[in-house]
Amino acid sequence: MTLKQVAEVEFPTRWACFRLLAFEAVHVNTKTGKDCLETVLALVLGDLHSFPPLVRIHSQCTTGEVFQSLRCDCHDQLHLALRVIAEEGAGVLLYEQQEGRGIGLIEKLRAYELQDRGFDTVDANLHLGHVVDSRDYAVPTQLLHFLGFRSIRLMSNNPEKLKAVLDSGIQIIERVGADVPATPYSNRYMSTKRNRLGHLISSPADSPAKESDSIQDALLSEAHAEAGASSGDYRGGFWRIS
Ligand SMILES: [Zn+2]
């Protein structure tokens, strides 16, 4: 993989004034086997090296984030992450251009057509000839290493993201839930994410909290076992761009 920083700007938002770093990476996606040029934005805020920072790896969703579609939870999760990072005064949001779990906007809309005919999000992708989730998280995890992190707090409900971070050799000392309210339009999508993709989404209806906790404990135990003595090696001071 080649990874390079291509821009850096001051980035004021309604939540905080971040630094925005733009990266481009060329790599072979391990899920699809295809060469790809991937763009990732890193919104960084505050002191990231005195304590394991809060990190969110977020995938682009034009329908949710631009048009505030209620079919998914992406818009609310993005705003939740930015708000919590701002409230804590430090953290990183990595924004991947991976629309529709990597299949692109038009294919996502074709998948929506199938969902309107009764398919769920998993079967719709498969019916269109895609893998269920084509994101391999190689670029964002490489970027976490590039930013100098050995240990983080990860905001995610997605076990594949947790595993990708752990497999890259970065410790997760805490999983922070990215739970946002469902809508009547997103209920089915979110229950598919929970039941077929294993997402750790809290649901008052079937009380998955205990199960989620046990999965989280297992993942974090695995992290600690694999990471060994790598904790506690943080650079002091604020994140600075060289
Ligand atoms: Zn979405």
C-alpha cells in the first residue's frame, strides 16, 4: 500500500474547530481483489497522545449525510461521533469514501430498489453480485499507525472494524457504542445489521446488551492477549503535523 498525505486545512464545524488531513492510498482490497485508489479524511482534535484517543472510522453515506435519509443511521452516527469528540476535547474521525459498504452510490441505490421489493441489505448486495461488505479497513488502520497510535478507544458497533484494528496491532482499551435511535424507515436495516452482520446494537426489544458486552469482553481480551506489553507508550503533547 502507498499512503500519502495530500492536504491539511483548518476545519471549523458546528462542534469544534478540527484540523482536516486528507490522504490518498493505493492498495489491493483484500475483499474484492481489486486495485483501488482510496481517499480518507482525518478530522483531528486536541491532545491525541497523552491518553488513547477516541477514534471513529466512518464510511461515507451520501443519502444519509447529505439528504438526511432515514433509511440508515449514518447521519446520526457521524454527528454523534463529532459531538462526542468535541465534548471530550480530543479525538479522531476517519472518513472513508466507501459509500454503501464499498459498492458505490449507484449500486447502493440499486440495492435499495431490491430492499423495496423485500430483500434485506445483505441479500440485496449478494443479488447484485457484490460481497456483503467490501470494506477491508486496510487504509484507516494503516492511517492510525501513521498517526502514531498504539492504543485507542474505538467508537463502533461493527465487529469487523474492531477486528481490523486489533489485527493491525493496535490495542482497543475501550469500545464506545455508536448507538443512535432507529426510525420506522431504518428499523429493518438496523435489525439486519444486528442479526446478520453481528453489529453490537443495543435493542430494548431483545435485550442484546448482555450478549454485546460478552462479545466486547471477548474481543478486548483477545486484544490484550495479542498486544502484550505494547501499552503505555504514548508520545506526550498535542498532535502536530510535521
Ligand atoms: Zn447510510
